[in-house]
Amino acid sequence: MSTDDLETDLTRNTENTPRELLTRSFFFLCAALSVVTTISIVGLLVVEASKFFTITAPLMDVKGETASLVDFLTGTTWQINNQEFGVLALVSSTLMVTIGSAVIALPLGVATAIYLSEYASAQARSVLKPALEILAGVPTVVYGFFALIYITPALGVVFPGIGTFNMLSASIVVGIMIIPMVASISEDAMSAVPDELRQAGYGMGATKFDVSTGIVVPAALSGIFSSFILALSRAIGETMAVTVAAGAQAKFLNPINPASYLEGALPMTAAMVQLLNSDITGGGLAYRSLFAIGLVLFVITLIMNVISDYVARRYREVY
Amino acid sequence: MATDTESGYAEGFGQVSRTVGTVFRYLLLAATMFGIVTLAVLLVYVANDAIQPLTADAGWHLTFFLTLVVPTTLVGGYLYRRNTDALKLGSTVVGMLAVAVLFSGGVAIVFVDIIPPLTGFSYAVGLVIPAALTVILTKYERQISFTPRVAATGAAFFLSLFGVPGYLHSIPELVQKAPVVPSDWVILALVLGGVAALVVGQYIARIREDATAGLIAGVAALVVTGLAALLGPLLGYDSNSFVVVTAVAVVPTATYAGGAALTRKRERIGLLLAGTVIVGSLVGAAAVDLLGFAGPQSWVNWQFLTNPHSSSAERAGLYPAIGGSILLMVTVAALSFPTGVGAAVYLEEYAPDNRFTRFIDVNISNLAGVPSVVYGLLGLGVFVTYLGQATGTVIIGGATLALLILPIVIISSREAIRAVPQDMRQASYGMGATRWQTVKNVVLPEAFPGILTGTILALGRAIGETAPLIMIGAPNVLFSLPTELTSKVSAMPLQVYAWSTLFASEDFYTKAVPAGVVVLLVVLLAMNSIAIVLRNKFESES
């Protein structure tokens, strides 16, 4: 834009006075803080996790006990007291919570988005949207308590064999928690579909149902898909609800088998909280395993965020 | 709609589609309501466990039904049919009073229990003196150039707050050592009443466009606060808390209501609703007391709010956790608001379009997706292990939570700044303003409501977080209020977590935990509703 040049022309003379320099560098430092945060997170996780594995520990000049990287990535038993660190036991239960919450949140979230963007009156929207925001605003520890105290006993009526701690109730509350995320991002994508497409549909004699499912949803598909991935990444990182409701005993369960949802297990995030609550000495093997799990968690969520971003950019229909 | 044609030919064709469409529509509505209804049911359950309304005498319910519910419904119904704007005004005043009373509770904890009034007063004096000096210096903006002015201001603040060790006492020290100090309630009335008077005076002066009216209103606010201190002991309450509630809740709400009564003639009948609610509750409470009806055996009671943890669920309280949450919130706000807004200003107003800027951009959106427990690890690893700080202190918890919400604050502030029309910036540049002057005088004031909304929502997220606090080693059980930035901190969600896992027993599940959940949710709901009301007001204005 030509106005940009105009701005630079007009502001050039004052750009380097002490006041401008001072304020500009303050704002720059604030923005740079986010980069520092990322570098600290990555650096910290990598350094501490590499002290944990036998293969990388010599690089960090660490003596003492270490764990095998292969055993960590392929083992299915997680018992700290026996020095068994098989992260698959934790990953499998995280996967179960993710699948369970996806079954609830994805269809409901998309349906909510269609309703809000295509059907709801302005008045209904002004009530429903804040209500959905409250759904996302309730602290996760409260959801965990709800799952443990109210939902599990209610599920016990249907499934008598259900454990006090079980994956099903945890999945249900995590699913409810991420509905608003799916709904709001999908709705943004649907609202961005130009009205001409809808009008064209009606012009061809399509009903509102046809237009919603046959035109709006396909046109907004990239946004919907990216909302799915973001919401699932949120479900993976969700901590307190699963810590309170899913259990404390690490166990390798088959995520595909529906019956295993009635049992309790220990997702990655809950394992981290548990490690912190058991007294671990700073610098010990258990302390470092915390960072190893943290690294796995960080890498998984980062990959999902990047994929979601890529999908939203690459497959977006441009009008 | 396209399907609602009049012709008979399309009628039969459309009939089939209409059924499918109707079914689909209601399925969508049901899906939308599923989460909301589930949460509502769970909330009813937890509220029932915490407050136990059914344990009250029937007479208690009847009294309040007659004095509060019936009149409010009648007035509300009348206003709804006649004048919805007035109803809006009335409910705003009621909501404002409720939120302000809640807020004054927090202020009372901070300024009475956490910071002793004298200490608070001494720092207030220590801040006011250099601030006054800064204002005077700003008047000579043209004579003194920028660099010495900033240096002088910085030196004034530093000398006033810290002094020169060994040579010169700082002002807070001097005030604390003063031979004659006023009693606590006088200090509170002066400081909080002074702030309230300032706000009230400005508000009235603005709406009446009359500086004298503002002055009178300000003095009146100060006098009312002082009277409250004298009235408190007469009614059998502590004068400190009476002063705080008056200065923070009663005076501002009364001013807003009074201002509305003066300026909005068509809507002022709505104040009747607020009056009905207030009078109804007071009359109901007096009648219940007089007739001897017992209220519900709520677990959310005064004792729960003011006691520390106990191993028996009946005596367990939330007080240190409430104080901890407030301190954490203040720390998080102080750390994340300036940096978040600063980063947003840089990215929107200053940043050149180059690789580094794009990297920051991508980086921030990825940081927003990092799980909170990983931020906890960051706090544990960097602050505790590498920087050698003590575990679980207010400052570490605050810093960790501030980093956690920083991306949210940045993203919402950027949206607010982006919404400021480009014309306004160009007009400012056209008048010869520099970039910083444009940011300070045009962009930030315009974007402020949006920034504030985003920050309040982010703060709500921060005080609901538990995992980062566990990771940095905040104690599960704390028996006293944290009083300094380096004391151990607990928080409401952390206490709820501790009760529901470490003290897991039927007693805690049915008494202390539901009560804690209710208190936590009330605070969060109040914050969220402030944010939503602010946003609606802001959106309807622009």
C-alpha cells in the first residue's frame, strides 16, 4: 500500500529519538519473550530427557542410573519402583482418552457449528455462544471431580463392572470440555463460506438441509479438520480431569477394545502429576523420566498443531 | 426460504424434504444443547451437595419466596413487558452489586490480612509522592528533554521506594516508623475511600459535565466510607471489612445507579428492580431471624471461607487457598498484561514483514497449544532447578502461569489492536505524531476494551489451572495465608484437587469438595460474565 510509504516518510525523522528507541525496544523484548519461552521449553526438555537415556547420558556427562531408549519407546510396563519405564503403557491410555473424547466431541462439535452458523437466530446465538464458552471455562479439576463423583456412579448403573477410576468417565468429561473448541473453530470456517454458494444451492432447488450438508460442510472441510486436530491435541495434553478420574495404576490397555474403557489406567499427563506427588529427589531417575514423558507429550502436541496449521492453510478453499 | 413455495407441484416435493430438514434441525439443536445441559445437571448436583437447600425449614423458603422471589418476579415481569431497556439497567445494577461485593471480599483479604493496612499505606504514600513529581515534570515537557526526564522519574521512584541503604530511609520505612500512626480503619478509609472518591468524582463530573458536582460527589463518597467505619461496630461487625465493602462495592454501585437515574430518564424505572432485590433480601433475612426459621446447612458458609484446611471435612476451609489464588492472579496480571500487550503492539504496529516476525507469529500460535503440564515442567526445570528458587512460591507460580497465558493475551490483544481502523492511525500520523504517540494516544485507548476482555478471560483460565502449580511444587496443604511473593502458595483448584485425591473419603466428597467447587465456579463465572458483558457493550458501541 502506498500509505505505508507515507507512514515511513512521515515518521522517519522521529524514529530514532530516545523515546521512540526506548518504547520500540521494550515492545520488541516483549515479543522476543515468546521465542525465549519456546527455546527454554525445547532446551529444557531435550537436555533433561537426554540425561535419562543410556544412549545420550554420556553426552551430557551424567553418571548414575539411566534407562534404555528402546525399552522406553517399546516397553509396555510402567513401574518406577522396578525401574521399568515403558512409555507405551502411558501412551495407550492417553490414546484411549483421546479416542473416547473424539467420539463425543467431534460429531457434537460439528453439529453445534452447523446449528450456530446455519440455523440459529441471532438471539439464540447470543445465548448459546457464551454458554458454550462457559463449558470451556470450567476448570479441568472440577470436570475431573464431576467424572469421579457423579458420572462414574451413573455409568455403574449401565455397566456394573466399571471401576471407581475408569477411562470412560474421563473420556466423557474431556469430550465435553473440547466441544467448544471444535464448535468455535468449525463455525468460523463455516461462516467464512460465501453466501453466493448458499444462494446458488437454493437456486438449484436445494433445501436448507442439502445446502448445509452438501455445500457448507464440504466447503469448510479444511477448517473443520484443523479444529479436530487442535481439539484432540488439547485432549492429549489435558491433565487434571484424567488425573482425578482415570486412575493411578499404569496399565497397558488395548484402545480398540471397548471393554478396556471400563478399567482405569494412567495417561501421560496423570503420570507426570503422580511422579511429582511421590517424593522424587531432584536429579534422580524418576525426576528425569518426568522430562522424558514431557518431551513425548510436547512433540506429539507440537506435531498435531503443525499439521492442523498446515491443513488449514494448504486445503483452504479460497473465494 | 427456497423450499417454501406456494405452488402445489413443489408442495408435495418439499414435504418430504421438510421432514428431513426438521429432523436434522432438531438433531443439531439437541447436539448443541448436549454439553450445556450435561454441565447444567452436574452443576445442579454439586450445588445441591454444597448448599443443601433442602435442609432448610419450609418457613425459611416460604419467607424468602414471599419477600424476594414474588416481588422480583412481579417487577421483572412488568418491566419485561413494558420496558426491556429498563429491565436491562435494573439487572445490570443487581449484577454489578453482586460482582462488586465478591470483589470487595478479595480486596479485604489483600488489604487487611495479606498486607497489613499500615504497610499498604506506607507504600501508597511512597508511590504517590514520585507519581506527583512525574505529573509536575510532564508539565515541563517542552523545557526538559526526554532522557533527563525519564532518568529523573526513575530516580524519584527508586529513591522513594528503596531509599539509599545506610544513608537515606525510603518513604515506606519513614511512614512505618512514624511516632503516631492512625488506626487501621482510618488508613483503609483514606486509601480505599480516596480511590473510590477519585473514580466517583471523575464519573459524576463527566456525566454532569460539571467539575463542582464531581468534587461534591467525591467528597460525599469519602464521607460515606468514613461513616461506614463508624456504623460497622454499632451493627456488630468489624469496621475494617465494613469500610472495604462500602468503598469497593456500595459506593461505586450507588454512583452508577444514581448516575443512571439522573441521565437516563426513560430507563430509570429499572432501578425499581434493584431496589426490590436488595430490600427483599434484607427484609427476608430480618424476618427469618425474627421468626426463628433455620436456613440450609450449607457447607459454603462463613467458617468454610475463613478457615484453613483441616483433616476433618466439617472443619476444613478454603481461606489460604482463596488468598493464594488472589495473590497469584495479581502476580499473573502484573507480569502477563504489560508483556502480552507489548508483544501485541510490536507485532501489529512495529514489526517489519520479515522472517523473524513470521517466526514469532507461528511460534506464538504453537505456544498456545502447549499443554499446561509442560509449562509446569518449564517452571520446575528453569525456575526451581536452574535458578535455584524455592519450590511452590507465589512468584514462581505467578511467573509460570503468566507464561502459560501469555500467548492467549497476545492473540486476543492483537485482534483488538487490529480492529482499530487504519484511518485513525493515519489521522494521528497526519497531525505529526510519532509512532509511540500514535500507539499511546490512539491505538491503545481504542483497543483497550478488547484487550481488557481478552486479559480477563485469560486470567480466568490461569486461576483455574492446577497442573502447573503441582509441577512447581506448591504444597497440597497450607495453613496460613501467603503474605509475601516468596511464601508458599496454594490455590483454590489445587485445594479441590488435594481434597478429592489425597483426602479421598466420603466426607470430603460430599462436603468440602463440592463447597470448594462452588466457590471456585462462582469466582470464575463472575470473571467470565464481566468479560462477556464488557465485550457485548464494546461490540454494540463499535
